[in-house]
Amino acid sequence: MKRILQLFLIALGLCMLFAAESAADSAAGIINMDFDLSHQARDKQVELWIPYPVSSEDQEISGIMINGDFAESAVYADKQFQTPILYARWPEGVESRRLTLSFKAVRQEVIRKDFPLKETSWDPTDYALW
């Protein structure tokens, strides 16, 4: 699930880079994510978890739309980090398993100039949790 979150954040960043508005201090765009799980085995239930976009101090998320032919969907948060996750489920026996998540993102430019003169060494234990 962490890998999906990383891929989502990279995709979101790339989308916003290419869909930038003319203002130098912000970038905005509409992100459309299409999922087609129709090729999964029909005799089994299929479940999908997608990182759910949220607003923060530096970005505003609006106009979230979820469409598809799923039997069930909901937004949950993981227990440890409270990260919102969109969940969708398709029962066994269905042929089409599609979901589209779309939203508008406006990202404010962040400029930091207070970098340390000397960087600390990389410590693998800092990332042991992941």
C-alpha cells in the first residue's frame, strides 16, 4: 500500500507539473485516474485501495468524483497514520470492473532557503518503518 501511495504522489506531481496554470506561484490541474480490473479472474471477488487526495497547507483538493461499476466503495483511514484510502469492491462473477477517480488540485509553490550548511549522513534506520 505504501508503494501505491508513492506512485500516486509521483503521478500527482507529474500531472500538476504539466497542467500548471500561468501563475508562477501555483500550479493547478484536473487529475483523472482510470482503473480497469476487468481482466482479473471472474470467479473471485476483486478489491482495490487507492490513496485518497486531501488538502493541506500547500495544496487544495476539490471536486472529487468517483465513478464506476463497483458494488461497494468507501473512504477509510489507516490506523497508524490516518492516511485516507478509497476502497472499492467488485463481487465474483462480474465482467466489468472499472473505477474512475478525478479531482482538481491547486498546489502552492514552496520555496525553502534554510537548508543546513552540512547535510547529515543517510541512516537506513530512519526508513526502517517502511
